[in-house]
Amino acid sequence: MKNIFSALVSIGAAVALWATPSGAETTEVVIGAYVIPGSPTEIVFNDYAERLKAESKGALVPNMLIHGEGGAEEQVLTSLRRGRIHIASLSTLVLSNLIPELGLLSGPYLYNTVDEYDFVHDTYVLPRLKEFAAEKNLVALRWLDLGQQHIYAKKPILTPADIKGVPIRVSQDPAAKLFLEAAGADVIYLPSPDVIPALQTGLVEGGITPTVAYAQTGLTPEAPHFTLVGYTQIGNLLVVNKAWLDGLPPDLAEIVTSTFTSSDEIRKIMRTMERDELARQKEFGFTAHQLTRAQLDTWKAAAQGVNEDLIQSIGGRAQELYDLIIEGRTDYAIRIGG
């Protein structure tokens, strides 16, 4: 893990040595995101900034609003569409306000394995997401993998029987709400800043989050049990304002679109970090519960019909996207001889 981060930092330090040509015109590149300070994601974004400066020989000047300086995600999306922010990392939840079909990506148990997900997402889903984004005058550059969603709670929750009637926090993600309601939870919407106080007062007794966010955001003292249900795989899209990109000289536009760390490398970084944090669960103060096949099957059984309900609620081309995922899964099964 340290080697990956060291390599990224070394690249950034090396490319920063390039000089800006005297008298050359510069173009500001405003980049909006919310990343945890000191996290691998922050390193990736800072590396991107250094690459932009270096490969453009100073013609591109990054303005990094990556710690929420651009406001909430909804504000960042608005600023992106108006050209005040040029590049942004946005969750599919927020982007689904603009492209409703993206809400399907959070559906429960769309994939059987992580390897199947990687293949189908890269080969089938991401090209379609780029088409959806283009229709809204956005260019989708990268998929930023954030890992699988799991359940954290004050007590062990190993099957849906353990979650019946338990107040569980969700964001405004319809897929999460439908999944947890199908499992029998008492679903309560809360914005992120209210989660820890709600855990402390007993308003909620758990929630859902990927591993990296759980271990790094102060949840473990209040909800020390982490059940690896892995019901969905979440991520952000790195998107660019198309009008702004089209207005750049071709050589600078190429630098903007080509120099961000690859989706595959980001995936490797995040999964390495997930493994590291699970291995250090005692240090972080939580207990990770790996489910048996029988326990996992109870969650999948509870989720039956949820994706169909989700498709109906989303409308649009959600069914088309779901069918594409099934086509990709079939292709994957053929390729591995299954």
C-alpha cells in the first residue's frame, strides 16, 4: 500500500519540476470533490493537479476545491453545469437527479462476484454511462470505485432477522431504502453530519457505508459491528463540463482527459486499503463479521424483487440498463466457462 502511495507522490513531485514557459497564457481548471484529507483519494487528486500543470507546462492551473469548498454535492453539480466548476467527482446518487438511470447502479446483488462486477461494469455499463452523461453535456472521464456497501451497527446483524425493527440510517438513496425495508429495518433518513449524534442518542442503531468510510469517519466507537453484506458496489463518476472542454485547445483537452489515474488503478488502491483496514479492525475498534454462504443467501432472498421495484420507480431507461447488466453477466459467465 505504501509503495502505491509513494509512487503517486513521486510522480507528482517529478512532474512538478516542469517550468511554465515565460509569458504563456494560462487556463484555470476548477476541480470540485469531497475527499477525506490524507486519504488515497486525496493523493490521487493532488497527483492529477501536478500532472495537469506539468504536462501542459504550466498552461493549466488547477484550483482544487476537493475538501467540500464548492459546497454540497448538489451545489457542485449545479456549478459544474454552469461552468463555474470544470471537473467534478460526483456520486451516482447526486448525478441520478440529472440522469435517473444511475440510481439502478445501487440495486442490491446485481452481481455475483467482484470479478463479475469489474468485467460487466468496465465492458458494458461504463460505456453506456458515458452516453448518458454526453446527453447532459457532460464528459464522463473515470469511474472512481468506493467499494461495497456494508452494514454497521451497535450489535451484530448477521441475517435480516437481526435487523427487523432496528432503526437504520440511510441517505436519500432509493435503492438502499428499498433494500433495507425489504429486510425489515426501520429506515430513517439522516444527512451525514447528523449520523454520529443520532447513534449517540439512540435515534438510529446503525447504517450502511463502504469499509473505507466506516473506518475513517468516527463511526466505529458508536457502532462497532460491521457486517460484510456487500449488497452493492458504489462509486463516483469523474465528469467534465463539455462546453468548457470543447473550448480548450486540443492538446490541453487531451491532457485534461488522459492524465487522471486510471479507473483500474483507483480500484486497486481502494481494495488494498479495504483489506488493510479490515486486517486492522482491532486497532480501529470494530469487529467485522464475514457472512457464511447460508447467511448471505438470507439477504439475497430478502432482496428479491427490490431491483424490479427500483426499475419501476426510476422509469426512463432503467430497464434497458438492467438488461445490459444481465447481458454482461451472461457474457462473463461464458468467458469463464460458467
